[in-house]
Amino acid sequence: MRHAERTGGLEVVCGALMAGHYSRVDPRRPERERLQAEETSLEFEIPATSAGERLDVVLAQLAPQFSRSRLQQWIEAGRVTLDGAIPLRRVRLLGGERVVIRPIFAPDERVVAGPAAVPFEIVHQDASIYVIAKPAGLVVHPGAGIRLGTLQNALLQHDPLLARVPRAGIVHRLDKDTSGLMMVARTPLAQSVLVKALAAHDVEREYLALCDGLVTGGGTIAEPIGRHRTQRTRMAVRADGREAITHYRIEHRYAAHTLLRVRLETGRTHQIRVHLTHVGHPIVGDPVYGGRRRLPAGATPTVIAALQSFERQALHAARLQFAHPKSGRSMTFETPLPADFQNLLTVIDGAPVSARRK
């Protein structure tokens, strides 16, 4: 694991590549030392463009990580002040007012604390955030018949105070069988800042994806994505979908596959998987978008066996860069490929078309 912080133009490496520097989550052992909690109030200035609008409507725009109904509850409970006074939720705004939200959360009884089905690692923690390395096979949120064993269950067990943060602080998600780095906020304020940074495209997320076929060069896929018209569990490129932009460059070429380094500009559901399939280079092992498994002509039995036994999408969130939600310092994290992904690359590397790094 590599972790660096940038102050000005200087990069200071403050982590290590050794796995021994990770903090492995042990749900049976409570955290012995709780870092000092940071202030959790959220403060905003009402934009002049919001003059004449209702307070609860504007707050839903300024703090999109909270539902409008939750914001209304906080207004009614006196957890919101407008220029120092407790307002009515339907008050009309003038613009320029100072609003302060003091979030308070009752534990979500639908999501209980418990161990993760697959162990994960904490690669960084401070009073505001965790950065974790999620393994393939770990579901992020409960749902669709899955109540226990998720990352959210395990986070609540590891740090019970995350119950005061929506979704136990999870800022963004990875698919069950995608491995790699994720941000988790430890306070509502940190979550608010990180959600806004994601929406403003100020968080850099890079993935490594092994796809079928030989990609001729780097490029950008800018195709809108929406829910599939007939298969509701799938996404698809649709003219009426939401904007989706994926940048990619060649990391390595093999005999019949290409390892791409992919950077997300937007974060739609299944975006990389859908976009690469759309351009004719589905991700190896993708059970949803990959279609019939492609086996290279003339491949050795060893290569065929490796491809057939790789039963998840070969996609890994390898790099994460963002500004710390409290200090503003630029933080960069990198994590190596998991063993199954690396072993697959080793097997198919017997006859690369070009070993030249791009």
C-alpha cells in the first residue's frame, strides 16, 4: 500500500508498501482508543439564487447526502438554525442567511452490527475518515435479501459511533466482486464534504481492468447510462440516461487481452463494465456484461483453465486521491492487485503482443 499526502507541490510519502502496516479489522476486538471526535455541525450560506425558496427545499440541495424528510425532522426538532434562530421548515429564504445543521441519528435497526463475510483491511484512519481495501466477494450494503455479512455491518461493529452517520459513513460503493479502495467518513461533516467532492469530480478514482481483445489506444467513452429497459438489475447505454464519462489508457497488452488503467469522471452504477462492453471490450470474467466467455484461439490449456476459473469481473480500484475533508490536504492511496487477479495476469503473460508500458 502506498499513501502519500501533498502539501503545495510537495509529495510526502507517509505510508508503506508492507502489508504489515495495515490494520486488519477484527470484529471481535473493540477499538481500544477512539480518536478525538471532530465537530459535526454543517454550516452553509444560503445562495442568493435560492431567494424565495423554502428552507427544507434548499437544504436538500445543499446537503444531498441527507433525505428531505430527515432534514425536515431536524428542522422540527430544533437541530437547524437560520441566522442563529430556530426557523419553520416552510420559511421562505432571502439569500445570504447562515444556516447551521446539527445532525443527530437514531441507529438504523434494519442494519445491525456484525462481522464481514470476507475480511477487509483498514489502510488509513484518522478522526474524520477511514480508507479501506475491500476484497472481492464482500457486499457493501445490506439489501436484496442480504442482511448480514456486509461491509456496513462490519463497520458498525468495528466503530459503533458510525451509527450516527448515514450508511455507516460509506461515501461510495464498489460492486460485490470488484476489489479495491473505498472512502468511509467517520462524521456527518466529513461525509458531506466528500459527497460534494465526488459530485464536483474532485475525487480521482483509478481502476485496473483486464478486458477481452486488443485495445488500440487510450481514449474516452462518453455515453449516457440508465437502467436497462427490460432487465432491471442491469444498466445500459441509453440516450435518455445520465451523463457518464470514462477515461482509459493502455497499461499492458497480452496476446488476446488488454490491461487498462481506467479513470472515472462520473460514478454511475456499473459504469466501467457497461462502457467497456459497449465499445466491444468487456471485462474478463464479468458474469453480467461479459456475455459468452471468450477463449483465445490457440490458447494453451493452462490459459484456458485460468480464464474459465476466474469467476468475477477482473476489475480493481487501484488508486484513490482526494482532499482530506477537514484539513484539505491532498491524500493519495494505492493498493496492489489481489492475488487472484495477479495470478491470472501471470498465466496469460506467456505470449504478450507488446510488453511496452504506455
